[in-house]
Amino acid sequence: MSAVTVAVLVIVFVGAFPRFADYSQAWASIQRMPIAYLVALLGAAVVNLAAGAWQLQAVLPGLRYGPAFVVDQTSFALSNVVPAGGAISLGVEYDMLESYRCDRGAAASAAAMSSGFSVLATLVMPVVGVLSLLVSGEVRWHYVLIAIVGVLGVGIAVSAFVVILRSEDGARRVGHLAERLLNATARPLRHRRTANLTGKVVDFRSGVVEVMKTRWARVVAATLLPQLTSWSILFLALAGLEKGAHDNFGVSWQESLAAFSFAVIVTFIPVTVGGLGTVDAALTGLLTAFGATWGQALAVTLVWRAGTFVPQVLTGALMFLWWRVTAGRRRRIAAERTGDKPPR
């Protein structure tokens, strides 16, 4: 974990939150949650763990669920704990898929596609959140403004996606433009390191064309599902804490969806690994803006973080160790069959 991430966590959880909320009160409200809601939260956390592998299966036909789960959880842990984990996780994901005897080209395309579609899903979520508010009748000018901005953002992303799919030259142009924008805006935070996105965009296109022709519905559903399962943990935390406190926090399910959708966008700001601290601060602030007190919002955020981040990181670490052991065994068996010496 980088020094910047640690510093932000200290500022948010030690410096900022205690000024507005009491951790002891938040913990006391968590302890009063009914058993039924704790069981429901556990079930939602399990589903959230399971959902990520389905996206990888959707973009890589023929991949069994077990290997997909191992790869997905390891990738999550690396992306959200290790500095520059996004780039590292792509390389590890490719190596893991290759160890499961996936075609090299298909493995590289699948790794790029799962990452790219996850970004698109994060961009779509604020639009979903605002639409839920508008459908519920909560029509306010700033909601409409956010919806317009969100639709424009999704429109730009979809337009870029269409250009990428249309031709390889289009993919190179989009990759070069994204590369220039990222390097111009994020270079101070990346210690003047530059990103090379053009090749990744071209690799993304090479695999996505055929997959989207036949499996687009499955890919879309599998990409949005992890976002919704993560929000379900937030919603159950909110409902359970309300039940335990015998109090209405003043946040509807539509508002909780909107708060979650806006908060996850903060992950695009490359300040901390996996948005640790920054997403939590945004989510807590948004919940208070929708009517919860700071103590109530902090309790909900802590339960959500515990139900999403902690299980996946721990599972990811275990899956990585499992893969290291089993991959070595598979390679030795393959070497024995071919008569070659296994790689060291």
C-alpha cells in the first residue's frame, strides 16, 4: 500500500470522520443490527464474491467457473491493495489464464475486456442512480444536471467504444487520445510515469468484436451485476442499522443507490489504491446529504466497506496462494507428459 493511500486513510478515518461522528456510537449501532440482517448481509457478500467470475466467463467462452473465480479474486486483491495494482493485475490475470490452458490471444483479450467493461459499468452507474431518483418522483434541478452530465459521459464512452469496434485505426486513435489525456492529468500523481494505452485498446478490440456479436447480453448483465450486488450490501446495511436503531435514517433505497453510484466514480481519481478512503468519504457525505446523520452514514459506510472490500481481499490472497500451488503442480504434470523439464 502506497504512502499516499496510508496518508489519505489517516486523514479521512482519523482526522475527518471523528470531527463529525463518534466511532463508538457507530459501532454500537452496528452491534444492534438484527441477526436476520446480518445473515442477509453475509449472503449478499457471498453473492458479491461469486458475481465477478461470471464477467470473466462471459468474455472468455469455455472458461470454467472455478478458474474464473480464482483469477477474478486475485485480480481484485491486486488492483485494490498493491500500488499500480491495475497494471500488475492485468499481467497476473493473463499469466493465470494461460496456466489454465487458455489461448494466449484469448487470455490477453479477456483480461483487457473485463477491465474495460468494468470501467464502462462504473460510468453507467451514476445514470442508473439518477434515473431511480427521477422515477421515484424526486425531481430536483441538480439531479437532472447530474443525469445530463452522466448521459454525456456515457455517450462519449459509447461513441469511443463504437469507434474502437469499427476499425483498428479507430482503436489506435482512441487509445492515443486516452493516453495523452491520462498522461497530462495524472502524471504528477504517477511520479512522471507515462501510461501506454494504445496497445491495450487495440488488444481490447481484437477480442471484443467476436464476443459482442454473440454474447453481448450476457456480457452486459455480467458486467453490471457486481455493481448491483455491491450496492445491495449497502442497502442491507442501511436497512439493518435502521431496524436495530428503531429509527428512520431518512435515506430511501433510490437515494442509497444514487449515493453509491456517485461515490464509486471517485475510484477514477488516482489518489489512493482502489479508492480507499476517498470513496468512503464521498459515500458518507452523500448519505448525509440525503438525510442521514454523520453517525448513521459512517456506520452504513463501515458495514458496506467490511462487506465488500475485506472478504474480496482476503479471498483474493488465498486464491493467489492456491493458484501458485496448483499451477506449479499442473506444469509439472504437463512436463512429465511431454518429457520436458518443468520450468523453475
